[in-house]
Amino acid sequence: MKPSYASLIRKSSSQVHHFIKKLGYKKNERLHFLLVDDAKRNYSSYTTFSSSNHKQAIALQKTFKSMEKWVPQMTLFSRKNKPVHLLSQNARGYAIFMGINYKEKRNSEVKDIRAQFIDVDLNKISDRLNTMEQVKQRIKSIKSNPIEQIKSIKVKKDKQGQYHLLAHRTERRVAHLKKEFLKKHGKDFRDAMIIETNNGYHVYWVVQGGSISKFVPIQKALAQRFASDPVITDLSRVMRIPGFYHVKDPKRPFLVRVIQWGRKNPFTQDEIMKTFRLQPYICNAIGTNHITRIKH
């Protein structure tokens, strides 16, 4: 028997508050959130707070000291200071995102790096191809793979004439890949904070005293190192937060939750680079001259 919505929420009710505290937010610092209709969400569109200009997105904020500790009580405020109850919006189908790095105002520059992180999405097979013949060959290859279990395949042609193939795996296949991924990278992630999502994992290395100039190169290098989502690189990136449901499929909601809090002391960016030997990846992404500059 599956646990009820209410019992799962109670179990992870304090995870949001602990997550924000883990990121090193101070009591007087303002947190910035973005609520997006999960069922209508275009996953390539809602990435930063500029997305809140879209009618389906709701920008909210609150200082950490004013945040309620438990999910059922959490209420944030809109730009017009209108209170918005988070759990009610989540039940209506809105995904709950938060800006990870600290900024004073929603549209201001990032002032402090709070973590380096990756988004491991095991649900998708995504390819960009130049010709329809290549698309047909790729679809044939995917369908003929006895290991893969595919739920759907979509192909779109962009303005540049390139074809974007997007295949979605079945839940059973994703569940298997989740286990395999943690089995493969368990040692790499033993000190990191891990959040399980519907389609995979968000892995965080909480940072203290981070350099803003190092953030993007390290993000790109981590994405290459662990074959995670390559677009999760910008300073103002918003991410799903634990304690709320992924409701893209309302019939099968998935509670986003922390499965490992990681070590107590934060990392330094240089430690992350050294531990995962990221220099070759950074060199490939931005060139040798720049890596020399950001190392010091």
C-alpha cells in the first residue's frame, strides 16, 4: 500500500527549512522562489527568475527568519505583498523552485555562491541531429536496443533547421537507472547532499567563500564529469526544492526529498575541482588561459 499524500508531506515536512539552512542562508537574507505549472511547463524555458515574466510562473519571496519551519504552514509573498500558501499551490499542480545562489533582489546580480550542483535526469534521451535520415536511424537504434524501455519519442525542428529528438523512458527503466547511477557514483557522492526527484537526482556540494567567476566553469565541468544536464550552469539557476511534489503527471505525484544530507562542513571550489579532477573538463569548455586565471 502506498503512503498517503499527507503522510509523505509530514515525513519530509521540515526538509525545506533544513535544506535552506544547509545552503548557508542567514536569517536576514531574502529567499527567492518561482512557482511553475508543472503540467504545462516547458523544461527548457523555466531556468532563472526571468521566467517569472511568463503568465504561468509566480515569483515569490521571504526572508529566511520569517520562513515557517513546516511545509503545511509555509506562506510566501508576491511582488505586491500578496500571501501565497505553498502547499495549496503545489496541490493545484505548481512545481516549487528556489534560487540556490544568494541575491538581494529577484532581478539583481548574484552576490554569493551557496553550492555547486548537478541535475541528473535519467528519464530522457536527447539528441540534436542535422537530417531526417539521421533522426530515423537514431529512432531505429533506440527502439532496437533490448535494454531500453521507451514510453514516447518526439521530434521537433528548430529555427536553425536542426532536429531535436526527445525520448522518454518508462518509470520502471528510470527506477532501474536511478539504482545503477547511485551504485556507480556512490563513492563520488558520499559527502554531497542528494535530493531524489521524479526523474533522477540533484546533487549539491555546499560551498562557502565561493568565487562567482569560478561558478559557471565548475558547473560545466561537473555536468561533463557526471553526464548530467548541461544547461544547469547559470548563476541564477532555480531548482526544485525538497518537501514538495513533482506533479507533471497529477495521477502519479512524486515527493521530491533529501535522501542524503552530506557532510557537515562546506566545500571549497578548489577542493571540488581537485577531488573530481575537473581541470581537463574546464580546459575543454573554456580554454587553458582561463583555467589558469580562475585557479588563483
